[in-house]
Amino acid sequence: MNRQVSLALGMCCLIAAAVLGYVAFDSYKTEADKVEAQKELLQGPVVGRLLPGLAKGLETTTPTTTKICGAISVGTAVAGMMFLILAASAPKHSPQ
């Protein structure tokens, strides 16, 4: 594999890792926003008086999307770094 191919694959892997990392973060943030909205609803004037303390038990859980995209993002970032190291250590192709 020559230097240009290794460099291109490394950059593609790093871009894919960044996109997957954003998807993982956005998925977690969406889940946290939903839980926060539920807490506000349960602490409202009507439900809060009828069922006091109900909102204390709600906690944000990590969605499966966050776990999977996060794991793939880390693996893709490591692969991208390895390709970039391979590109940096490859000998320059001399024109003939």
C-alpha cells in the first residue's frame, strides 16, 4: 500500500470517527433532554402535589446508540491513527 492510499484511508477513518462521535453525543443529549422534560412535568403543580418525590427516581440512561456508536468511533479513530502512522513511515516514492 503506498503513502497516498494510507493517508487517504487514515483521513477517512478520522472523519468517520468524528461523525460517529457526534451521533453518540447527540443520542445521549437527546435522552438527557427527554428525562429532564419528564422531571419538569412530574414536579409540576398538579402531579407534584399528588405524587411527591416521583421525579427523584428518574435518571438519564445511556442509549444503545450511544454505546455502539461510541465503541465504533473509538475503533475507527485508532484505525485512522494507524493508517496515518503507516503513511508517515512509508518511504517516499521516487520518480523513475
